[in-house]
Amino acid sequence: MVLQQIQLLQQLESAVTLFFGMAWDTWWTLVLGFTITGAVETFVSEERMSEVLGGDDWEDVGVGTVLGAASSSCSFAATSTAKSLFKKGASAESSIAAYQFAATDLVAELFLVMWALLGWQFVAAEIFGGILAVGVIAYLWKNVVPQSWFDAAREHLMSLEDVQCAACGMSADPEDADTTEWTDPRSGTTKYFCCGGCLNAYKHMDRNPDEEIGWQEHATSLKGWKDASRNTMKEWDMLWDDIAIGFVIASLLGAFVPTTWWATLFPAGESIVAVTVSATIGVIIGIVTFLCSVGNIPFALVLWSNGVPFGALMSFIYGDMLIPPLLRTYRRYYGTRMMFVILLTYGFAAIVAGVFVHYLFAAAGAIPASGTVGGTLSSDYTGILNIIAFAVFGAQVYVAYGPEKMQEDLEAAPALAAAGLADAKRAGRITADAFSILATAVTEALRLLSAAGSHLLSGLRTLNDGLSLVTTGLVELWAAFKTVTEAIGRFLRRLGDAARVFRD
């Protein structure tokens, strides 16, 4: 019992070390990525994007991919924006296929975090495979899926009367605990927001159409960058918990799940069948983990460190747009049929992209040695960049929330931190116990499966022996039958000869 407790403490220590190590390696990349996202969202209007994405030819698909790559990394925000673009007249290929996929899997935040945790090879594979996946989805939608299905999806979307966040367009159900209600003092109307960050950004928006200015002037003004800071904090507000959960899950898996367990999930070998099956399993893992966008990368680090094939890892990352909460969102926006279209085409594209980059990078000798991780920056550079990132983040928080709000939050921080630490300890103990039970159960299940396989093989061998005996018996029975038949024939012939003699 004491040894088990000591082992549990060591595993928890390892999980905490992994958590803070990943957080330290990726902090500056997250700040830089969210800053870029906030700036793009501020200076590029949704209306303008809708105007240039009306067609379904390959040029529009390319433009949608570029605009998505320059936009949000939050899967839910990307889905919401794609929905708005589609509703305003953009084609399904350029909005839901190209923009939505690129806005989650081809964005700066993802590349920077991937570079810091995994290395440049994975960033290059993400780009090549992501572009290919967009092309596969768009091709299938242009040539296989009937246009009438997209028309029906748009009609379904137009008929919705869901309460939406006034800032980002995401669903903001008044009954949801995360939804924030606010009454506009100027108009007296009540509005709903999916999170506090959206409410704060909305309060500072310039909503007077008579005072609109061009994006160039906006981008060179102090007010423009204040708005960009608020949009950056809005992105943080929407995504920080998903990133934190991704770090926690990755840390616990890395500390508690044996390396051998992961190896049993994927077939060995470089055959097209083995690589395709591995990519398919990667997509399934991406779906059932419920993680999305940047939150996937810490988990990807654990998978890669435990020997998951290169192509399967990339397919796992591409599967982030198919998690159950997003599938429910697709169903609500576009209907059940379109949800299955997205599920099947996105999943197929993720598998194709994973297989493609696996063989491409293998041929180029660009796949790192299995389990080799880490970006290209030294720890000294990481420390310097993190210090700069803390300063930038602090300035963004100050601009977005103001000194009064910051003072309130600082005063409430000790109590919140104590409560959070207590909850974290309790959750950690429960999670650790759960992982220990899971690891024991999986080990026992693998043992039983191995024993069942041995018994099955033994039974098959016995059955094969029995079939051989039955076959031999049938052959001998047939020989005996032929012998008896021939003897009867000879007897009848003799009998005939005797009858002729008697007649004569």
C-alpha cells in the first residue's frame, strides 16, 4: 500500500512537471498567436470576407483558406464565423470547407505551439496536409455532394432563431451558465454573450456606421490596436480552458499511461494498409478526446513520445473539427444530413492527409526519430521571449479591462486561487485514481485478450486437425464405397455368366 502511494506521488510529480514544462515552452507562442488573431479580427471585416467568398471555384476555395489561416484558432469561433459567412451568401466550399478548416488547423497559434513542442517537421506537415485536406473536402463537395443538399442546409440555417452572442455570433443560450447578459444603456436592449471577453470587446466596439473608417486608417490608429487587444483577450477567454484541459490531459496521460499501451493501438509496418489504419485510428482518437485546435498539441506530444506513427499523429490533429460538441453544432446549424456530410468528408480528408504526409516526409527523410520532440529554440531564447510575452500580455489585459477591473480581479485572486487549488487537488486525486484504475483495467484486458487469442489459435489448430481427419475419413470411405461397388459389379457379372451357362 505504501509503495503504491509513493508511486502515485511520483506519477503526480511527473504530471505536474510535464504540465509546467509544456506551459513554459508554449507561452510566448500563445501570446504571439492570439495577438495576430486579435489584429486580423479587428482589421478584416466579416462583411468583406463574405463578398469575396461567394463562388465555389478553386480560386474562392484558396481565398477562403488564406482568410481562415489568418483568423481564429478556436474551433467553435471558426465554426460560428463560417456559419455567418455561409448565411450571408458565401459558398459552402469556400466557407464551411475552406475557411472553417483553415481557421482551426492552419493558424499561427497552432504552428507556433507545434513548433515549440514538436519541431518544424510537424509544422511543415501540418501545412502540406492541411492544404491537401481542404482540397479533398472541396473536391468532394463540388463533385459528389448534390448542390441541393447545400441549399437545404442554408434554408435550415436561415430558419434558426437561436440567441447568438452579439460579439462573435456563437450560440449564447440564456439558460447556459456561461452566458453573460447585458443591457445596452444607449438603446435599453438586452444582449447575450457567450463569455465575458465577448461582452468586454462589444462594450468598446464603435457601432456608429457614420463613423466607420478604412482598415488602413484603423490599423495605424491607437484606437484600432486597443480594439485588437480587446479582441485578443476575447480569444483568450474563449480558448484558455480548452488549452489548459489539453495540457492537464496530456500531462496525466504522459505520467500514468504505460508506453506499451499506446503501441498496441496502431499496427506496425509501412504498408499502405497499416498506415491507413493508423491514420483512421488517429482520427477516432481525435474525435473521442473532445479536444480542439491548440489544445490538441500537448496530447499530440504525448502520443508522439509514445511511438504513435507520424501520419496517424497528423490525422489525429486534423480530426479536431469532428469532436461531438462541434457535431452537435453542425446539426443545429445545417441539419442532420449536412452534419453527416461534414463528418464523413472531414474524416476522409484527415485520413488522406495523414497518409499523404506520412509517405511524403518518409520519402524526403524528414520524419524525426520516433519519440524525438522539441522545437528549434534554446531554453535561453524561450526565457527571453516569455518575458517579452508576459509584458505584452499584461499590456493587453490592462487595455482590455482597465485598471478598475484589474484591481478587482487582483483583490479576488487569492481567494479564487485557494479555491482553485483545493479543487485542483481534489480533481487530481480523483483523476489519478481513475487513471490508475484505467491502466490496471487496460493491462488486465490486454492479458485476457492475449489469452483469448492463444485459445482461439489453439482451437483453430484443433479444428484444422479435425477437418484433416474428417477429410481423410471421407477419402477412405469413398475408397471403400468404390471397392464395394466394384465387388458387387463383379458378383453381378459372375451371376450373369452362371445364368447363361444354365440356359445353355
